[in-house]
Amino acid sequence: MTRTILITGGAGFIGSHVVRRFVQRYHDVNIVNLDALTYAGNLENLRDVESAHNYAFVKGDIREKEFVIDLFNRYKFDGVIHLAAESHVDRSIENPEAFITTNILGTVNLLSAASMAWGDNAVDKRFYHVSTDEVYGSLHDAHSLFSETTPYDPKSPYSASKASSDHFVRAWHNTY
């Protein structure tokens, strides 16, 4: 049975590398790339895979809950790799609301749609959420390292929005 994976933010710098890797490596997996094509998205990054048999691009916004639900119903996703986000600390200082609506509410929309679509059949489904080291704040000296047990210490609206979305993903896993 062919699996179908949703990759959000797949036209961005990191997302396009993830999309390309999956499309080229896993020919038996259908990849649906959802991207709003804001300032960070560029389909030129994906010209080499745009005509692949296992690739589809959908222009859309994770902030639009009904759109996201319809997408899950249409494609019957087996998994999600969530990279879509507003990024850049400077931009978050100028317009924190965009970071709240995309990074937090957009993530919750994806989680909600996945829960509704997968229901009790979520055992073989996966939701991978990509975060940022910014959620940990700053290192105290040049010899320090972050680890999985480093406490969260966001210092900007961007890092706070990503930390919040991290917590929602964990809470969703524990609750549903």
C-alpha cells in the first residue's frame, strides 16, 4: 500500500531539502508539499522534482483550519513532517501576531486535523514537528551545549511561539 506524507513548509530552505530527499529516495511514497509561498518559500528550490510521479504541490495556509481539514480528508495522510513556520527573530519583534497565528494556531490546526482524520487508527501514523534551537535561549559560554534536557528559555516572540508549538505537540500526543 502506498503511503502519503504531508510536508508543510516544503518550499522553504530546509523544507525543500526534506521534500527533495523524500521524493528522490522513496518512490513508493507520495509527498504532498503544502506551502503558503510567503517570503521564505520558493518553488524554484524544487524544479528538479516538480514533475515526479510521487510529488504534488498545494498552495495553502496552515492557519486556515477548514482548508487543512479538507486537505487531510482529500489525501488521507499517513504522516506529517511539519516545517511550516514564520521565522526570523527580527520579524517576530515587528509582528508577533503573525508568529502566534502561524506557529501556534497553524500547528494546532494540523494536530486537530490529524486527530480527526486518524481517529483510533493513529498507531501507524506519525506527526514530526520541526522546532528551533532558539527555544533554549542562549548558551552561557563557548563550551556549553544544548541537550534534550536543556530547559526552555525563549527570548523572543519567535522562540516563544516555537516553544509553545512544541508544547502543543507534546500535549496532543499525551492527550490524544
